[in-house]
Amino acid sequence: MSSDRVPADPSGDSFAALFEQTSGAMPRRARVRVGDMLTVVIVQVGKDVVFVELEGHQQGFIEATDLQAADGTINVAVGDALRVRVVQLDAEQGIRLAPTVEAAVAAGASVSVSGGHGDEADLVKIALGQVISGTVERVESYGLFVQIDGTKGRSGRGLLPTVELGVARGADLRKAFPLGTKLSAKVIEIGEGKLRLSLRALKDDEERAQFEGFRDQEKKAIAQPSLGTFGDLLKKRAPK
């Protein structure tokens, strides 16, 4: 993936304008089927959609929101290859695609997790490296299952492996983390139907931030000239 950060609206073109420009290249009868997995190449990045080229010089599009990072930017560029799934075939708009979870994560995009009511407005966005809050729903010898706040069901449940808990080896997890325990953790892996969380990584981040804050304060203290004591100031002002 390109490391260049592409603004969510580099050209200011709307979906309608981009569609008019490229509609001639859109096949009226798609040669693909819904559910097909494809590798495509990005040919244009717009405000609402990202246009891609499929095999056979067919063209499809990905909703821009499917590739947006948490800050609204799109970190893909023309020429990037993406693994996608065909989600809709439309005689007017063409072939609608969605990046796989792995492709979206690799592009730095947030991934949608269902809130449990089956409606798009209910989706919860989760990104790699994000700090989430949740509740311990299940305890196993190999770790904890945490239901992320705002979600229901398996898609919003993450695994907190024992090695990422930061507890002593052999600790009784059921005593340390009873069912219903509220906690915060860092998302360290996202895959198809899989979320991996870490308390240890979150603690490391917090300690690093504290250390850097302390170091910045020290630098400021060293750079700031001392005003001296009140006695020193009087001596400087005393006539010679």
C-alpha cells in the first residue's frame, strides 16, 4: 500500500460527476457475481467513491467510507491493488465492491462492526490501534472474551489472550476478571470475524506517554532561565 496520505476529497468531485466521467467504461452487464472475491487496481480516488479496474477492463467502485481512516483520510492511491468482494450489481451504477477486512486494515481504514440491530446507522467503527471499552463476557484458560461497548453478538466480541493481560503466570482469571468486569484495551489485530485485544499494549502506551511528558517537562525546565532568589535580585539592583 502507498504510504502517501490522500485526502478524502482530493479533487472535490462528487460521485455523480465521477460516474458521468467513467460511465462509458462501466459494463452494462457485469461478468462477475455477488460474493466473488477479486483483486482490483485503483484508478481514481474521489470524494464519495474510489474507482477500480477489474480484470477484462471492467470498472467498479468502492464507497469511500469503506476505506476511510478514523480521521477521515483515505490512505490509498492510484495504482494500489486491493482484495475486494462483490457486494452489488446494478445496471445503472455498475459493480459495487467492498474491501476485505484485511485489505481495509492494511490501508489504515476503520472496520465496521454491527451494533446488533442489523442497520447501517448502528455500525460501530473500529481501527487497528484504537482503544476500546468493553465488558468481560466469557473467561477461558487462554484468555477473556470482551464485548465491545455499543455492539452485540460475535462480530463485536474481541479476544484478550492471557499473554496480553499482563498478569502473573498461572493467575486465576475468573477471580482477576469476573464476568461483567468493565475494562479498556487496545486493538492489536483485526481479521475476518476476529478481533484481538491487549491490556499490556495499552499499559505500555500509557507508560510511554507519561515518560515522554516527564521528559518534555525536564527539557522546558532546563531551557527556562532561573530568576534567582529575592536576595540575588536585590544585589543586582544595589548601586555600586
